[in-house]
Amino acid sequence: MTNTRKHFSDELEELNNRVEAMGQEVLESYKRLVIACEDNDIDLAHHIMDHDKIVNGLEESINVDAYLLIAKQCPVASDLRQIISAVKISNDLERIADYSVNIAKYIIKTKNDNDQFVSRVVALTNLFIPMLKDIIKAFKSRDVEAALKVSEIDEKIDTTYKKYVKEFIKLARAKTDEEAEEAMRVILVLKQIERAGDHVTNIAENIVYMVNAKRLELD
Amino acid sequence: MKTVFKIENLDLFYGEFQALKNISLEIEKNQVTALIGPSGCGKSTFLRCLNRMNDLIESCKIMGDVAYHDENVYDRDYDVIGLRTKVGMVFQNPNPFPMSIYDNIAYGPRCQGIKDKKRLDEIVHTSLEKAALIDEVKDRLNDSAMGLSGGQQQRLCIARAIAMEPEVILMDEPTSALDPIATLKIEELMNDLKKDYTIVIVTHSMQQAARISDKTAFFLMGELIEVDSTDTIFTQPKNQKTEDYITGRFG
């Protein structure tokens, strides 16, 4: 059967491509974050903050186009689910990008001369990066199984996060006020990555909804 | 954006009844302009002014300017035949001539004096191709056009209009007699055709206007209530009457 709505299909595909492109931009930010943290590279941290404008612009354009497609094309069934999912996923990606900005701000504000701090932030970010990469791939290939698999990484991130928090609480008790404050800040930074992981599981839920209309709640 | 038609202060009367009231509107090149509004709002009457199809109605009186490339088509010595060659029309009900598919398309060019068989073959082929009908009829060009389905007949009428190499194609509810799939095929076609032609379409279906047009004009009781980009009309119309109509609150 020929596609009688080729123009609409093309517009939908374009919308999906933009969601994927947005994912890649966010992924880049996290890769840069690792380098900025390890090398205490303030310029790169500033770059991550500036880069957020691109991500925000993409989210805005996805929202506007989705809104127009709904108003003008009266989408139903899988078409409608794709558009709703594009809006929700781009919203999650925007939040994930915001967390990278918060971490970049931390890099800029603090001295980062404590190896333990740096290594923990880098370690948790390095756990998160493959998770984000996998979900972008799962979105592109509409792979529900692969999407659900990210929850395994999320569990790992949660466990690691809790372990690190305990470490830093201990540090905060034992050392000077200054170091205690620093330890608290690191906990807040680690929390950003833990939250980013939660947003990736939201994306996984949306991929499932987009593909087979099932609503799931991943832990 | 190049303006093809510039309509200014157009009033139209059928006898004592004023069907169009002070309409000013511009039709842009290579765009699809949709005219929407409830029955009797004047949208078809307006469309028919663009190639002077209202001339045949005796009681019809027109005032104001309908400028096609800066020339008022209602000027006394305006070349109406030339206008209708450049501004083709497709009607609500498909109206193929009772002759072969080939002859339907070749009819207009032949009337214009084209006799060369090769040239006519070329025109027929290109027109059917542009109307997205060629694949369905290429093996039966000599069959009667009356044997085609409604949707195919309507695309044949579009091909027939294209054969005259028009600049503008006016469409008066071109899909209201067609089933949903045939309708979508015509809509897809319009999206493709706007690369080469300027299209003005009257439609009862707001969704159709939303799907295919670049610009939408909303008519109500002979007045042009609002005209804007289709994106704007269907997401943030400025006039409450437009909002009420497109959201189905009246009509």
C-alpha cells in the first residue's frame, strides 16, 4: 500500500530525528563533563554551560512542531503516541542537560583539588554516560527491550550514589568546616547524576509507551 | 513572497443580496491558500471571482479590485480567456469529458492549436505524472475516463487543468465527493503541486485546511473575519469568531 500521508510521515520522522539529535547533544555535554572534572578545565565547564542553549533551543523547537502537528494533522494511534513521546522525552533530555550545567557550575566554583571528590564525580558520570547512550540508541531503533535494560544501570547508579554519600557524610563529620562544606557540595553534585539517571528511566517508559502503548512504571 | 492576486475592497451582490463585503486579501505565489467558513459564507463566491466564473450569473454585480499581477481582471477589456488559461479550476464533483483519458488531457492544448502528436503525448504524460495518476492509467490511456474511480477522475481533472500550464489552480471543495483515501491522495498531491503552482482551495473540512494549506482565510456571512498563516489560525487565532469556528463551537 502506498503511503497516502507522506508529507506528514516526513514531518514525524524529522521530529524524531530532532529528539535523537538532542540526545546526542546532551551526551556530548556529559562526555565533556568528565574531561572538565578530571582536568579541572574551567573553560570547558563554561562551554558546557553555553552549550545548554542549543539543547534548550532543540526542546523548544520540538515542542512547537509537536504542537503544530497535533493542531494541524489530527494525529491518532501510533502517530499521536510518537508526538506525545517526542515532547515528553525532549523534556526529560532538557532536565538531564540542566543537571550537566549544575555540575559545570560546581567545577567552576570549586578548586577541585581533592582527588577523592573528583574521582567519585567522574566515576558516577562514567556510569551514567553508557546509560544515556543506550537509551538514545533504543529510541532510534524503537527497541523496547534495550530501553528497559537501562533500569539495570540506573540501579547501579543508585547503589553507587548511596555508597558515595555515606563516604562523604563520614568526611563531613570528621574534618574541618571547610571540608565538610565541600563534602556536602559533592553530595549535591552526585545527586544531580542520580536524578539524571531517573530521567533516563522516564525516557525508557516513554519509549515503551511509544512503541506498544503500554504504560510502565520503572523503579 | 511574490503576490499573484491582490484583492482590494471587493464587494459582490447577487441582485440585492450582498454576498461579499469589502474583502481584501493577497494570494501568494507557490502557496496553498485555504478559504474556510460555514455554508453560504461567500468562500466559493470569492474563489469564483479569481477567474471570473461569476460572469455567467446575470444578477451578479462586482465592485472593487481583483488584481492578477497588478491588473484588475474586471477591467472592461481584460482578456478573460487568457485569465482562465492561467487560472485553472477544479470543481467539487469530478467532471471528466465523456471521452478517453488521453483526449481529456489533450482537449485543452488541442483547442489552443497544438496538433503535433509527439508534443501532445508529452503534455498528456507530464500532466498525468504531476497529478500522480500516471502509474494507474498509463496502460489504458485510450479507455474512457468515465471508467475511472471518483478519486482518479478528480486527479484526471487536476491533470487536465495542469495541461494548460496554469500558474494558479482554484479548487472548489475538490475532495468532498471522495472517500478518505482518495481525499488523502489529493491532499498529498496538493503538497507536491505547490512547488510549481499557486493553489487556492475552498474546503468545508477545517482539518483539510489545517493539513495542507500555508495560509487560511476565514469567511463568515460575506465578511473576511481573519486571514493568517495556517499555523497561527489553528493555534492562536486572533478573532473570537475564528476560534469558535475552528474549535467547532458554532457553524
